[in-house]
Amino acid sequence: MAALTDTQRKFDEQREEVNRLAAERDEAQARLQAARLVAWSSAGGQGTPAEMWDPGAGPGGGRRWDGWDPSLPQIPSANIPGDPIAVVNQVLGYSATSAQVTAQMGRNFLQQLGILKPTDTGITNAPAGSTHAGRIPRVYGRQASEYVIRRGMSQIGVPYSWGGGNAAGPSKGIDSGAGITGFDCSGLVLYSFAGVGIKLPHYSGSQYNLGRKIPTSQMRRGDVIFYGPGGSQHVTIYLGDGQMLEAPDIGLKVRVAPVRTSGMTPFVVRYIEW
């Protein structure tokens, strides 16, 4: 996803702007303090010179926020087109909803297989040590993989929308995709696997770090193909016979296309074993 590079650039620019403003503020505060010291000396040096800028400590002492804190769950946004802060806040909102939908579809899929247990959450790629693990048994793997492919193929012709797509289907994206209902590459993969209760993040680089990595020479139908460093640029679903399903790029639609080897990672990822 080339758009991810542009978003990283916007984040970096905004971080630099925050740091620049903080530096200007500190410089202004230094000048103000110098002026206060001159006034204090002129007055005979009585009392205590005024402190440097001090808005007063907040509850618990607080701290002054000078730079970029990516750990904040929600952060102030100018709400202007292309504002990366608005992008982050919108994605955070999508995540919780998508997880709920994935869990419900996973429960439905497990019920259809007749293997749902009372403790199953419906998320079928839960960690192995989890109390609520609900992995798809290998004997049902091929059936699950075909279901994933059918679900993805049902979206052929849907427009590309950067940031678009969730477990429930196409959705309006963010930034350049804000006015388009559709999928980006990772959104299409997320949607396809959600049908069997596999919960994936909405970023191809994160999707690449889940599942089992298989050499590209051994990939088979249902495996997931990634492009770029760490799978950060694009992701598709392998259909077999040299074909793949993808949401390609801005201005295009979900389609089946020949597998491209240029930029492909050395491994594909297998989320479903059979």
C-alpha cells in the first residue's frame, strides 16, 4: 500500500511541526523570563523573581506535553482532509466494531461445523494458550479456506478505498478514501478471513506477522501473499494457478489478477492449516 508511505510522511511532518512550535514557545518563554529578571532587578530585587512559564500543575503533578506521544488512545485533531490524527482516531473506532463482528461470524462458522464449545469466543485464531481458544481443526481447514475465498470473491468489482473495509463488508475509508465505500488491500483480506472467525488487524504489515510463514515456492490456494518490506506495501489472497485476489489501488476495483513476483516477500502466510 503506497498510501501508507504517504501517511507516515504526514505523521513525520506533523511531529516536526509540534516540535517546532514547542521550540518557539520555549524561546519565547526564555525571553519573557529574561525581561522579568530585568524588571525584578530594576525594582530593587525584592521578593522572588517570577517563575518561567508555569500553567500550574494538574492533578497528581501532571507534566507539560512538548512532543509527540503515539501511545495516546485518542488525540486532538484538526479534522481537516488528510489530517493524520483524524486518521488514527477513525481507525481506532473501526477496530472494536470489527472484532465484535468477527467473533459473531466465527461462532456461526463453528456452529455450522458442529464443533462449537460453550467456551468458544468465535475468534478462531485465538492464542494457543488462551482459555477461549477456538482454532479451526485441520480436518475442516480446506472447507474454511474455500469459504474465505468465496467470501473475498463475492466482492469483485467493489471500488478501492484506502482504509476501507471491515469484518462486515465494504466501508468508507479514510483520507483519500473518505468518500468511497469499498476496500483497501488489507481490508479485503481482513473481511475475507473474518467469515471464519479469524481476526486480523487492518494493516498489511501486522497481518504479515500472524499465521505461519511458508516459502513462496510452496504456497497453495488460500495462502496470503505480501509485498514490500515486512509486508508493508500490499497484500493479496492466492487462488492457485498463478492467480490472486486483490484490492489493487486508488481508482481500481477488487479483482482477480496474475500473481506479481516483483516486490513479493520471501514468504507467504498461512492462516488456515489443512
